Amino acid sequence: MDRFRAALAGEISTPAVYPVEAIRQETQFVSMRDGVRLAAHLHLPPKLPAPVIAVRSPYGRARYAEISMALAQRGYVVICQDVRGTGDSEPDSWDFYVHEGEDSNDFVDWVAGQSWCDGFIGAMGGSYDGGTQFGMATNPKMTATMPEVAGLGIAPSHGVRFHMFLNAYSRTVGKGKDKVNVDRALLEAQMRDETWATGYFNDPLHSPLPDNVKARFPQLEMLSESQRWDWLWKHYNSLDPDGRVRFLKEALGEETITFVSTTKLNPLFGPAVDPDALMLPRAGVAELCAGIHTPALMVTGWYDWCLGDALESFTQLTRKGTAQARASRILITPSAHNVPGYHEGEAEHVALRRTYRSGENLELLLHWYGSIREGKAREIPPVTYYLMGANEWRTAEAWPPPEAQERRLYLGAEGRLVDDPPASSAADFYTFDPDDPTPTLGGSILSAVYRAGSVDISEVQQRGDVVTYTSDVLTHDLDVVGPLRLILYASSSAPETDLYGRLSDVFPDGRAIQLQNGVLRTRYRPLAKGETALLEPGRVYCFEIDMWATANRFATGHRLRLDISSADFPKFERNRNRGGSPGLSVKATQTIFHDAERPSHLIVPVIG
């Protein structure tokens, strides 16, 4: 455990065995099952065969050059492959996600057959590159993986689509005639006005199937909407990669599949299918987990924009996976997707200044793969997480931590958050205007324009479209670790809207430091299987909002604060409040109830 903690700190304690000039570099082209050739760059140490660490990425091999050399100097073969349609790989256009499952599997077969491979194959990389690691893990010849900020695409969907940076990403990554030679971060900044002028949601409640899909599959006309979704998803999963690409392009009317394309899938597969599921198609979660053949050290962060999927993926792998997958570990850091996340005390605590991405993870990679090779992986705790506020690492035997106890904090009169349900309390109101949405301010985001992580949101909480509920000043430290849920009794004047809950840590100086939030699109509230429905304006409903999870010490003298709103824009698209009927945005009056019959409350897990 001491070595693991030293690796977390980023300390380089494993010396290089070979000088830089002893490392041989070369590029080879690897043929996939359909004959397409993908470029792979190798760093080869002098002593071969050797254990291998592999990367499959759309972002270019150069980003891994430094850590590849460092690993090779310590005796590993490192191979970085440009995924199909990117970098030096064929063809001349990139279809997002769709080929990765099969290509990753073919790549592992090729690596395992090379004379320089001693039989051990690990991997590194995060985000998209973490997803391709899960693809490689479906091959039994793979030994272990270490995916960062990535999951299997199995988290329960809230149906609300990301908006902030998708266009900039889709226009700058990979090859294709629609791509621009501009840095993604720069393009996102240049597109800021365009981003703020767009991002409205007003899809029909029951989206019609594209005409070409109806013509190709006339039998779908006889099915209900939810049955059509299930049928089309099973059909999609039955196709080979080229068939999946053709199906999506025809159904969506697009020349290439991009990140933006994945926001248009609801009419085909319904809101329950996460876009990330396109990378590793499967009939269900159990079947997917049963096809993962390696233990993973999953690395995520409390402010990663896909934290929910990482936690759900770890939970399901350790419950439903193969014996190898059930030996997986998870590390939950204080970071965001590719930058530091928790900023309170950054100057004093080195852990808060790290990103925990591959370039900083040399010793962590060496320790994880060394433990696997030596049969000592069990010495690494199943769950290691950073307790923000206390600024210390903690461990647990499972996720969520078994020792955490649920505590209910009730919304009360005069904006209070209390331990006991109120006997009688007047409702609160706010008006949500989609044309002046509650703005994104930090949090679990991926952006080059907005600062991710624990920003002060006290100013936003003063807006008229936000209501807040704050606890009394704490007389002792309170450690909240685990999933957060909001049970909200509410009504709306609109037939459809969005509801957000957000937890913050209120410091004695008045700053409200954002921890975590969640969203529910009301048409996707839990109903009968596959059903969606509008609201009856003015009727009170009980909504449950998944606010993901956190680990934070609310210190003595601090307070907990819950705020409720109807937008987090431009992180997410904003709802026009029309329920799909044509027209401009309408304002919605939202009513929040908290009385004996309608006890709205926040559920937090408490340790100690």
C-alpha cells in the first residue's frame, strides 16, 4: 500500500534501465479483418521479448511520446496505434466509435503474435483511449488494463444531451473533408457565441422513424415505440462494423458518424442507450461484462464529466464480470476530465494539482502492471478515493462504501435544509426562461472555455431561476461519501421541463463550492418500460434525480446547500418547455413542495 500511495503522489521511484539512445523506434502498419491498415508506432527496449503496454487513440501518437519513452527505458515495449480514420491510419475519414470493438480485438491478436511480445499485454490512455482499452479487454489474450476517465456506456441515462463542446470536437478530431485545421480548444472559444445561440431541445414526444428506416423495416409499424427501440438496438448489435456504419449513416442522413451524430440517436434506440454504447455494442450489461477478460485499474475523478458511467461500470464489472474482471480496482481522484478539479487548498496539496492522466501516471502504471505480473494485485484496495475537504486518501472494500449510512436532509421553510420532515411548509417557486438559462459555472465538465471543478457558485445561486436550501452551521465534521439522490415533489406550468439538483459546500466566508449535480428531463421520468409522457401542468409529481456521487468533508463551521434550477447551460442543452409542439420557448413556473404529504429531501451517504 505504501508503494501505491507513493505512485498516487506521482513520485518516480523506478529508475530507468536503458538510456534514451538504446530505445529503437519504428512504425508498422497493422491490417484489420477487413484489410484496412492502421499505423502503429513502437518503442522497443534492447531486451526482447518484453511485456507490452498498448494505446489505441484518435488524438495522435505524439501525445504519448514522452511516457512511451519512459516506459521503454524501464523495459516495456510500448505501441501506440492511430485508430481507423485518424493520424496515419487508413481510410481518409473517421467514423466515431463504431469500429473500435473489432479493431481493438484484432490489434491485440496482432500484438500477441509478435516476436517482441512476451505474452503480457497491458494498456494505457483515457477518455476515448480508455474506451478502446475496454475493447482490447474483450480479447482473452489481453492481460490487464488501466483505463482513465472512461466506462462501458452503461450508466442509466437521464436523456439530456451534452452541448458545450461537441461541435468543436467533431470538426477538429480525425480525418475527413469536413474537418478544420484548428486546435479544438481555440475553435471552442471561437464558437462561444454560436454555442450560446443554439442548444435548444424540443423533440417530439414520439419521434417518427426516418422514412428510409420504415421502408427498410416495414414490420416496425406494427410495434410500439419502446418495442421499436429494442428491435433496432438488437438489429444494430447484430451487424458487423461496416453494416453498423451504413445503418447509422442512412438512418441519420449523414456522410460520416461524428460525436454530434450521437446526440441524434433517441428516435432510433430511445433515451436509455448511451452514445458511448456504440463503441462496444451488446445485448445487455450482463453480456458485456461477461465479455471483459482482464482486471482493470479504473481511474476517474470527482469532477469528470462521465463519472457516473465509470462508477456504474466498476460496480457492474465487479458484480457480473468474469473472474478476471471482478478483480478490478478503481481510483477516484479529485480531478476533472483532463485538468485538476478540486481547487480548495491547491497551493498546499500536490494531489489537487495533478490530472491523473497518462502523462503523470508513469509510476502508477509501473506499480499496477508490476503487481499484476508479480501476482500482488490484491494488495491494492478495491476502492481508493480522495476525500475532498479533508485532503486525504481513503479506501473501501466496495463501491459504494459499505460503511456509509444514508441520511435524509429535508427541504424546509425559509430555504432551510433540515434533519426532520416539515409538518407544514409553504411551497417555493421560480421561473425558468430557456432564453436566459441558468449558466454553467464549473462542475463536472469538459471544456477549454469554462473552468472545470470546484468553483464558487454563490452568485448563480442568487438568480431568480434558482432556489436554495441550506443547512445550519455544522458543529462537527461531516464526511459525505457515495451516491447522492434528490427526491423532489414538484409541479410545472409547462408540459415538459428539466430539473437540476446541485450540492455545494458553503464555507464560513460565504463561498458555495460546487461538488456535484444531476438532472432529470421530465418526459424520461420513471414510467412503465420504455414509455415517455408529458406532464399535466400544475399536477404535483414525485421526481427522483440521480446526482451521481461525491466524497467531501463538510468541516466544522461549514454548511451544506442544495440548489434547484432547470438549466446548466451550455454544458447541457436547454429545454424549450413545449413538450415537442412547434414554436418559440415558453417560460415555466416551477413549484417545489416540502410539507408533511410531500417531503422533498436530499439523500446523502455519511461515514462516521
